Amino acid sequence: MRAVPHRTYVRAAPTQEAAAEVLDLPLSTYDRHLAKALEQVTDLLWTVEIGDVRPPGRGDHRRRPP
């Protein structure tokens, strides 16, 4: 759910509780979606860092063969 990190970091609500309310989600669901989004961003950044993938906009960003 892209709306959770967007509402947390881009168009931030004053609190996570407020963000969950705006998105009409229970706080536990909001927290779960936010944790998953952060995990995915972290994985992507590590993949770029170790050279398995190029950042978007820099040519082909599919995995390189071993």
C-alpha cells in the first residue's frame, strides 16, 4: 500500500495515529504496512549499494546475470 509511506513521509500527518485515521486503517494495519514499506525500501537500497541493480533512470535496472 503506497499510501502509507506517502502519508508518513511525503504528505505527513502530524502523527501516525492521524495518518492511519486519514487512510481509514486500524493503527496496527498502518504499522504493518509501514514496516513492510520500509523493509522494501531498505532492500532496494542495499541491492543498489552492492551493485545488483541500477537506480531507476540510469539504464536497465534489471538484475545482472552472475
